[in-house]
Amino acid sequence: MSQELCVITDEQIEVLLADLLENYGYDFTGYSKASIKRRILRLYSLDKQVSFAEFRYKINNDNFYFKRFVEQITVNVTEMFRDPGFFKTLRDVVLPNLGTYPFIRIWLAGCSTGEEAYSISIILKELNLLHKSLIYATDLNPVVLEKAAQSMFAMSQMKQYSENYILSGGTKDFSSYYTANYSLAKFSDELKSKIIFSTHNLVSDHSFNEFQLILCRNVLIYFDRDLQHKVLGLFDESLEGLGYLALGSKETLDFSPLSKNYKRIPAEKIWRKIS
Amino acid sequence: MEKCDALIIGGSAGSLDVLLKVLPGLDYTLSFPIIIVVHRKHGADSLLPELLSGKTGLIVKEIDEKEPILAGTIYVAPSDYHTLIEKDKSFSLDYSEKINYSRPAIDATFQTAAEVYQDKLVCLLLSGSNSDGVNGLISAKAWGGITAIQDPATAQVSYMPQQASIHAKIDYTLRIEDMAEFINLLS
């Protein structure tokens, strides 16, 4: 991608974000500016747009292009068992602790195409907890949720995912969880049976349940500080006492006034709600 | 030379040795921040800042998201995220697609910094085996910044600075032993 001088100004970005809020109810105004601008410029050049006016018109009047726009400006890069050390702590500490509950409710916020939801499902199954668990996997973007619900991922990724799985403490044959179908690996229906995929917008939607574990990894990095505070408040509201909150490897609760009510699991970005 | 508000150093294969040689020669009173973006394997985190820290009296730290960028500090981009520069001179991290097979991508940091710091930005591209950073140098130049590369003849892997010299306008071509003085004079 070459962007020598920016073809879209900051003011034009603001115009687009205001359009999205007014016409579609999507609020991106609390997103980190550098990141969202990069995403928009990337799409502008990818789709060989020639003028800002035309680009703006299309987003506001072509529903199909609007969907593409939302899909492309949000980051949907994810993988199974990313940061194996994190998943090892889930397996060894967090989930066994929650295993003493009669029922385990998990919220995976910003689940994108579902790789983490299936990873958690695999661990729950191996701990013999899947039957009494429910994973609410949400994302603001319906297109990625459709993909997530298909439980199919690129075969070419399986070697990497299998390595991650083993590093995260998995001891089974990873390939036993999927059937190979040409270039795709289809994960078993059993893994999907306890996942509910649903749209939820962290910016504008409210708490919808109480959970014992909330995971939201590599989503807050795209939000400015004010929006981060707001979303952490939403998580706090949605988390039971002694429940766990898991963030991405470069995200933290430290700057939040809520942190005094939480105790961190050493070396991991996992906090337990203690009051 | 114009006053420098930020120096960004990008590098890939063969660049660590250069950093280890250059850092001991830096003044402890630099009036600008240094941001280091080097390709490395994911997982070997926190080792690089520690390693560099032993070579200088300046503060060396891995970047935290939303952290304000301060003068006299050496910031190291974390592995497996892109480091972006915000208008208010703070860092954003981004886990989007790899660029030039790289995350962090040098281009992402150079390009976002180019617009923020404009003619007060200095970008230095070191040894490396792909062309990450080249588009970023073109952006930096377009916004009035200063571009510099490691002299390809002194690079362990010359491809990256060479590509830069072909495709971007380069203001300074530096040998390793001249880099510390070049940086000190930016103050």
C-alpha cells in the first residue's frame, strides 16, 4: 500500500464517521484515529476509489458497499489459541475454578470470525465442562458472525493452530477436532453446540447477561481512552463477583478506576473481580 | 538541519547488531524520542528492550498502547502488533493484517508518523531482507521529513536500504560508525 500524501483529510474522516452514525447507527467516533484512518485509506485504495465524494455517496446509498465498508474498517484478524500461554492459564487456572459452578456463562466480546470461540470450546470439552457451559460470542459485524457460524477455517492454518494448541497444554490430536474438506477444515458440531453467535456493539449496546468469564482481546486497542473506560464499565456491570476478565496481551485495566476491585493473575492479562 | 521531533529507526535482518553498536554512542540528553521498529519473531517479547537497555543510559521501554511519546526515551515496538502514531503524539497499537509479511510493519509507523511530525521527522532504515519501510520513507519525504539509510555496503543484508535508495529520495546514507553522531546532532 502506498500512501504518499493522504488522499482523504482528517475532516473528511470525521464526515464519514458522522454519516455512519446518522444513517446507520454505527458509532466509530471513539475509535483511535490513526488506526481507523489507515483502514479507510486502505479500503479507498483497495477499491480504487477516485474521489471522496463518490466514496462517501456509495457508503451512504449502497447497502452492499456499506456492509463491505464496516467489514473492512474493523480489524478481523484472529487465530486459534493465539498467545498459547494465555490459553494455558485458562485451561490450568481459570476454567477449572469456574468448573465448580453448576453452569458457566462466558462472553467473548469482539469474536470476529470465531477462532477463539472454538479454541475455548475445545478446552471446555477436554476439561469435561462443555456440557454445562455457554459461550456468547458477539461482534458488531454480522458478516464475520456468519462466517464464524460455519465453523470452517483455512486448512493452510491448521499446522500453526495445532502448534499453538500443543503449546497451550493440549494433548490430543488436534486434527481429531475437524474434518478436512479440500482447502477447509470443518470443526465438529459438538464444539459449536454451546456457542451462541450474536451481534452486539460494545459502543452502543448494553449489558445483556451476567457472566463468570468475559474475554475481550485486542479490541480495546482500537478505542480511545474515554471509550475504553466506558466499555470496561460495561464489562464490570456484566461480570459476576469472583468472575474473570481477560484482555489482550498489550491491554490493561491498570489505568481504570475499576482496577482496585480486581486482582490480576500474575504474568497474564487476566483479572479477577474481588469486590 | 531542521529541529527533530522524532527519530524512527526501522530494520530487519542484520539490524540488531547495528543498534547495539550505535546506542552506546548516544547522548543521554536527546531532545526527541527514538522509536525502534524491528522485525522479530513473535513470543520473544521484552527481551529486546532489555538487551538495548544495557547499551545506553537513556530509558528504553516497550511501547504500551495509548502511551504519550516523550523526548529522551527510546521506545521499542512490540512484536506482532503494528505501531501507529496518533495526532496527539501518542502510540496506538493495531493487530491488522501483516504488511510485507511483517507485523510490526515499518511502513505503518513511518507513514502515520510522517503526517504527524511532517518536517520534524527523521526516518532511518537499516539492514534487512525485504522492502518494508520503503513506502514509509516515500511518505516521510512527501510530508517534508528527513530520510536516511544505512549504507548498503555496510549492511549485513543490503536489500532493504538498497530498495530504499532506488525508490525513495534519501537525504543521508550512513555508515554504522557515523550514526551515533548523526543522531546526536539532531538534538
